[in-house]
Amino acid sequence: MEDYSKFQFKSFKISRSLIERFDSETSKKISLEFSPKGIVNKEDGIFQLNLRVKIADQNNSFNIEIDAMANYHFENKLDIDTLNSYFFVNAPALLFPYLRAYISTLTNLSGFEPINLPTLNMTRLGEDLKKNTSEK
């Protein structure tokens, strides 16, 4: 029996965090912008996801920018098609709940109304990540 699954989320770190609040009323309509990049190290069985998230609302009452890095472990025996499905579809989906919680906690502690992001289907982000992934 194996000790781990074929693809595992190991850790994440926030490398940059910016939250600005302005005096206008917060709108319920928000925009989210994602910029993913990945690095595959097949020899060591490591995938690193770098994800930049920018969030603003319709009234420009706040601006949030987060740069996060997540590390994943995978079986280096897996074929490239299987790995691609893990990396490009699952990696952002595994990281996003941590970013949601981070943003909610920080904005809640700031003395302003907290910003609670909705759960999202991250599948469409996979194509951008695939284009921006390199091998080490």
C-alpha cells in the first residue's frame, strides 16, 4: 500500500500581500484576475505553482493583490498526460481555498467589512497554467 496519493498538496506560502481600502462603498460585484505559473521538476517529483491574484470591486473601494507559491509532490513514474491533468486542473483548485481564507481573515481583522470570495470552478485557469509552465 502506498503512503501517499499520486499527486499531493504539500505546502503554500504567501510571498506578497497588498490590501488597500478606500472610502467608497463596497460593491457586491467583484472582479478576480489570476496569473498562474508553474515549474515541474520530474526528477524530484515536485510541482511548484506560483499564483498571483488581483481582486477589486465595481466601485474601486478596495484593491487586493496576493502572490502565493504552492508545492506539490507527485509520483515521477506517472505519464505526462496524467501529470498534466493533475497540475493544470487540480493544483489551482487545491490552493484557492487557502487564499480565500487568508483574504477573509485579513480583511475581517482590518476593521472594515470582510471580503468573502465565492467558491470558484478553477478549471478554466488550467489552460493559462499550461502555457506558463516550464520544466526544471
